[in-house]
Amino acid sequence: MTTHNNALVKVHPNSPETQSPIVRDIPKLTAGIIPDPDVNRDRKCVWFASPSDEQSPDPIYEFDIEDEEFRKHDLEPDARAQTVTSMRVQDLAFRSVAGNSEDNDPTYSYYIVFAEPVYSYVGHIKCGERPVTKYALPKTDDEFNTWLWSVAVSVEDKYYTYWATGQKRNGRKTNGLYLCTPRRTGLQWQRIEMPQSADQTPIHVITDSRYVWFGTSNPNKLCRYNILDPGMTQSEYTLPDEPRQLAFGPDNMIWVAGKNHIHRFRKNAAVKHESSVALPTGSEAQGLCISPGQVATHGSPETNAVVWYTSPVNKKIGRYVVPNDPSHVLGKTQLVRQPVDTVAPGELVDVPLVASYVANASPTPGIPLTCRLVVADPLHSTTAFTDGSRECVITTDANGQAYVPPLRAGVEEEEVQVQIAYSDTEPPTTVPLTIKQPEQP
């Protein structure tokens, strides 16, 4: 997304200079962009926020990439939502998957989550619906009189917790890390103090449902909060510039965008600074994401992982090619469970496979995994995901897990291989799915 340029830009990963801007109906101001988290929907969408500073109203945008159509979710005319993330929540009432599994497998709903600072609430929108649900902080209380900045969501069983950073700015009085678990405590928010001083300002926040990480300024630190055994630690290392966006790496590290550097931190209690790389002169890193490398195969050379970053100063997309290094060892995809292994022709399988991406024994959120259905006769088999394809990409959730989207069994009996892997960096995790007529009693 661009700001003050009314454009949504598609960038080719192998050629960053190859760009395709979409300008029709794009608002002037935009902030944050994420893919649609609900892989069960037939639409391929992205979501982004549109701060209202120079425009009205201020919607959360849902944009259909293929049809180039918008759906707007309006907020207050002067609202200023600037961060968006997503969450997957287990439905309180769930149905069983197809097949003959004895245990019911839960169903899930997907939401877009954002922090809104003017009216001081965290909001969510259920994918496929329009209403906005809001969880307001009691900002008349000085402890909660804060300017919300970033939000993340942790999940424990059917309970989800919002974690939001709040800043002492724009007339607000307090810095803090704020949390709310609606299914446990309703609208009751809690505040966690900064580890060093009341003037330490939290910025971007992420979580893997066991720990919460966030960067701060004054001083420039990376902090870790233990969810299960409440307690806060911060890095001994002081960053040379303000930490901006954080991302989980497939190497079990936290990657941090800085003004003039990109940093790597260990996820341990000491939050140890592992390495940093200086950006080219005139560049800054604002947003960042990480794409995997590729192991060498027959006919395909080995490629390195790449860190992509936005540079608002020189208005470019930057890329840092991660060097081969033993400390950059990638994790691997592991099978969590296969809810059903045999179905009848034509049946719908809600959850064909559940997998986890694990690095150094730690499940890792935010990792894009490629799912494939491999059939013996691709031309004649009718087994496919519900959108008609046999390949898709899903991202691991806050618990580091990925749920392969629903598939429809074909009309003929056959053996299908359900595969999932982190790009081409590893052999796929594969399970068989047998499609056959039920035996007659």
C-alpha cells in the first residue's frame, strides 16, 4: 500500500522492479495490509486500514484482488485505525467433520482485528460479514488514557486475548501494554507497566500465544512478556534506532525493522540480540516480511531467504538476501493430526489435515505453508478444495498451527495425498486420504 499516492501495488518477488499499481478507488491514506485469513472463502482478498486524517469516512477496506472490488467497513468519520491483524477463533458450537472419525473436530471463524486510538477501542470484523464489534478501553481512567497503536491476538483453546500497545501522545497520559479476554472477563481491560520506566513507549506487538513481544522507544528495546507465567524481560542490547515492525522468522528468531538497520533477536528469556545489518544509504525499514528460500533440487538451484521491507524515505521496496549461515537453520512442518483418513465419494472434509511449523522446538506463527492435493489422474479426478483448486497457501496461526482448508472428495474412488510444506525448503508433510464407497453392513 502507498500513502498520499492512492495505490495498491503488486510486486513480483523475483523482480522487485516489476510492479503493477491499482489506483481505481484506492483512498489517499492507507496503513497496514494483510491477506484474507479465511482460506475457506472463494474470494482472494487483502485487508487494509485507511486513517481519516485527510479524508472521511475512515473504513477498514476489504479488496478482492481478482475482481478489483472493494467492501468497506465504516468506522467513525474521524477514527484513525492504523494497524490490522487477523485471528482464528474456535466456534463455541461446532459440527463434526465428514468421515468416520469418532471425535468431533471444532469449526472456526476468521476475523480482522484492528486498534483505533481516537475512540480508544480494539475492533474486529468477521470475514464475510459487515458489522464491526468494538471493545473499548475506559479512557476516562488515567491508567487507560492511552493512544492505541498496535494489536495482536493470542489464543488458548477457545479463549482469545487482545494485546494492544498504548502510547503517551496526542494528549493521552499513559504508556502500557493492554490486554482483554472477552470470553473470560467481558470488557474488562488490564494494563501491564513498561519494564524500565513510565516514559518507555511501546510500539509494534506480536505474539505466539505463549509470549508477547513488542518494541519500545526511550529506550530502544525489544521486550518479552510471559503469558503463562506472567513476567516481563527486555533485551540488554539497545537498538541504535527505534524498532518498528516485528516479524516471526522461520529460523525461530524475531526480526525487527529499524530506521537504518534490520535486526535479529533470539526468542529466549534474555531476548538476546543475534545480529543486525545496515541498510543502504538513504533507506529506512518501516514494514517487513520474510519469504523462504529454496533447497536445491533437480533442475532448481538453491535460493536464500529474503527479508522484504518498505522504505518510505526513498519510496522503494527493499530486499535483504539472508546469507547462508548455520544460525539461520530453518524449522520444519510437522503433522499435528489428521481428523479423518477415509471418506465417501462426494463428501466434504472440513479439516483434512492440521500441521504445525516448528523451529528449535517452538511452533512459529505467521509462516506461509503451501498445501497441495496430489491425485493419480489430475485430468479426470474431481477431488479439489472447495474453490476448485488443488493448491493454496495458508499462514500458521497464533499457535503456530495451520488448518488445511476444506476439500470435496471426487465422485470416483481414489487415493489422494494431502501435502503441506514451507515452500520448497523441505520435503512436504504428507498423509493419505482414501475415497471409497462405505462398506455395506
